[in-house]
Amino acid sequence: MLEKIIQLDKELLVFLNSLGSPTFDGLWLIITKQVYWTPIFLFVFYLLQKKLGWKNFGFYILFTAFLILLCDQTANLFKNHFHRLRPCNDEEIKGIIRIVKSSPSFSFFSGHATNSMATAVFGFMILKRYYKHAYLLFLFPLIFAYSRIYLGLHFPVDILTGYTFGAIFGFIFYKIYKKYILKD
């Protein structure tokens, strides 16, 4: 059963990765770096600070830092336990996929997907009561994590697992934040 899932995962990666073209490689290399998302992060921070006030916003930043730390360490723990090769290093498929970027580290599961989903869920849960279109925050993890498939760095299961862990962690942090900071 696990072999079948891994094979389907590889086939889906080959399909999704093959949708790319050299014309767009530069764009996806920009998308995959968090620093280029700074204007969007600052805008979200502005919206949060405006509704939460400086004190609660300060706690939000602190919670987010711990959330990212937890997500990173959990992803690294899994990567170092499972040792799944990244697509760009997988001998079975590396000759048939487009490798735009490579990395020597392991693949399962994606820290990018985990962090982006965790922060999106955490932010969304706070902002949804104030802004009708807060759901747009979920565009960030979708685009950000897809960049990892496009570049040949992660399999779809790596992304989906990262999304799952991120959503769970983001929701738990929101519940703690709501109980102890917002006191709702």
C-alpha cells in the first residue's frame, strides 16, 4: 500500500512539475523565498495590529515566532527520521523532471508548507471576525508550497503532510492565543 502511494506521489509530481517552463523559472525562484513576500506580511501585520492593538499584536508576533519554530523543528525531525530523498535527488525520477533548484537535505515533509499553512491558519482565525475576505490568506500557502513542486524540491505528499501539520499547529496556537490573550 505504501509503495502504491509513493508511486502515485511520484507520478503526480512528474505531472505537476512538467507544467513549468524556463520562461517562468525565475518567477518561481522568487516566489519560493520568504523575503519577497515581505510586503504582504507587512500588510497582514498592519491589519492585525489595527484590530488587536499594540499589546495583543506583540503577543501575536511572539506566538508566530514560536509557531514557526515548532513547525520547523517538527519538519526537521520527520526529515531526519524518514530520510526521503527530494525529487531532485531521487534517481528514479530526477532524469525526467525539471530541476530548477536543488538541495541536499531530505524531503518529507515540507517545512515551507508547514510554516506557511500554520501562519495562514493562525492569522485567518484572528482576522476572519474583522475582515470578510480573510480567506485570501490561504493563497499564500497554496502558491508558496506549489513553488516547491515546481522547482523539483518536494513531492505532493510532502506538501499535503506539511499543510496538515501546519493547519493543526496554527489552530492550536489560535486556541491558546484566544484563551489567554484575547480572553474570549
